[in-house]
Amino acid sequence: MTTRDTLRNKVALVGVGESDIGKVPTMSGLGLNAQAARRALDDAGLKVGDIDGVLTAYSFTEPYFMLGTVLCEYLGLKPRFNASMVVGGASPAVMLKHAAEAIATGQADTVLVCAGENRATGQSRDQAVAALMAVGHPYFERPYGPSIPGFYAMISRRHMHEFGTTEEQLAAAAVTARYHASLHPNAHMRKPITVADVMASKPIADPLKMLDCCLLSDAGGAFIVTSAERARDMKVRPVWLAGIAEYHTHEHLMCAPSLTEFGAKESGEAAYRMAGLGPQDVDVAELYDCFTVVPIIELEELGLCGRGEGGAYFADGRARIGGGAVPINTHGGMLSHAHAGAAGGLFGIVEAVRQLRGGLGPRQVEGAEVALVHNEGGILSSHCSLLLTREPR
């Protein structure tokens, strides 16, 4: 039996934390990671010395190449398992998978996973725009000047062409995210918006407008993973990893097999198999939403609705808490809660843990027992899906 086959219920998430979010000019990206880590440790009732594994992602605002070891130095950690991972926005979910594999194979007992940076105040506007332009194949795409919004605009337009998805349906995804963020005390943007507001916002890359695009935030997030045996003795309710899988189809959009079918279907199906669950078992879903078309595609590929039905799912109100179906991005997602590099997807994991613990007031999904989280990196190129449960199954 492989490590992959043995991950079900072998580890649990026992602490989650997020830094101050929004514009935090008094803190560096490293400081935001440290603040989130401290809060995750406090949440779990652990001390720095209890951590023997650390995984972190990357930073566009910090000058460090080996961010993982720098964070260990900053926190006073000397782990026996440490790495920095670069899988774009999929990094947090992939780091959870690596943490689980490390614990299952005895490389570590308790792993801290962090991501985040000061994207809002640590970069000038020109630097932020330059980062958006530094994508695409260096020989066959970049010379023509594409941007990240431009690539996702192409995907949006193709989805609209094939399935009749409308700009108003895209806008509904942003409106839903903002409604959920209005219920979250630490969200970057909490003022409610309407479909008309999204439609009237500044054009970015047709058909995407400003409010179809994710935020640029100062933010850091963290979670702590430990063995099933140790988790049962923690002061907080552990949340169990039931299934997790990744799938990678391309790096550059010119090499993508399709503009409407990506790797979420494969990673989702493998995660469902490991967990012994299916889409019908999911109570709440936290889906990567760097642009409004992305959670629409993920909804469809992960089996939460039919192909071509994702836009209507948002427009009909089914994605809202209390909307009669699986609520999507109950914290507000990257469109309204926060986006700061790899931290965007990590906050979906944090929110899933909190939903399964319960007690979130008006943001709580009643009776939540199973949460689905999906992270994607690149231009819908790297995918990692995971299922968390309130109790071992």
C-alpha cells in the first residue's frame, strides 16, 4: 500500500491562524507570516518547540530565496523537515499533502504551514503591474504582452462561448464573495456590492472588470498539521484530512489541452476516492477564485453542478450560505477576503477548518460535516483538491 493510499484520517489540522489583513504598512511579509504562525500556535495550544516541520511558499515582496529556512530563523525554529514550495496558488494545498506524507512516513510529527506577503504595501503600483505581466511562455507568449488578467479573460470568453455564461453570472460570483466577506470580521473588503456595481467597475481585460478580479492584500495565513494520535490529545477539535490529490496539465496556456476543461476534475476525483466520499457529501466548498470565472469552472469540474451550469449556480443564489445548495467561499475568497500570493488559497483551508469546528455565527454553514477545498496555480495549470471532515470517516 502506498503512502497516498494511507493518508486518509492519518493526520488532522489542529491550529489555524491569519494575520491582520488589508493594508498593514507596519509589517513585512515575513512579519505577517510570523503573526499568522503565532496565532495558529495559540489556537492549537502549542509552543514553538512543539513544531518539527515547516513548509512555506514564496514571496514577491521579500528578498529571500530560501524563505522556509528564513522563516525558521525568524521564529527560532530548528525543524527536521523544511522546504519552500512553488506551485503558484496551489502551493497551500500541495503543502498540506506534503505535510501529511511527511507525518505518515515519520519525517515529522507536527508541521507548521505558512504563506503570505505584503502585496498591498510592499510593492509599488508599477511593481504590481509588472508582476501581472511577467507570465506566459518567455518565447512564444510574453513577447506579445499578455497579462494574468488577459489569460483569464480568454478562458472567460471561451466559457461564455461554449456554455452561454454571461457577464452578469460572472459578476454574481463576486457579489456572493462580498456578501460572505461582509460576515467575516477580518476580511479586506466588507462593503456589499451588487451585480450592477461589478458591471460598472473599471474594465481590465474583456470581459473581466475590476470587481471580477481578486484583491491585492497584505496578509499571511498558517495552519498546523499533526498525527492522528497526537491530534486526539489537543485542546481544540481536530479537523481530519480525509482525501487529497494533485494534478498538473500544463504551465503555459498555449499548451493547455482546453480553455474550458482543466485538472480540477482529475484531482477532485482522486481526492473523493481517497476519502470514500463524493460531491453529494460536501457541505461547504472553498474554491480558488482569483477571477470570477475560476470558481465557476471548479464547481463544474468538482461535480458540484453540471457542465456549463456554474454561472447559473452563482446567479441563482445557490452559492450563498442558506441558498439551498453547497455554499461557496464562506469567508469571501480571494475576491473579497484577501489575496496575498500563496496565502489566497491557504485562507480557504483556514475557513474550512473553522466551518467544521462550528460557532461562526451568521457565517456558519449549519450542520457542516464535510468541506471541500480546491487550490489552483498558474493559469489553471496546477490543481490540488482536498476533503476535510469534522470526524474521522
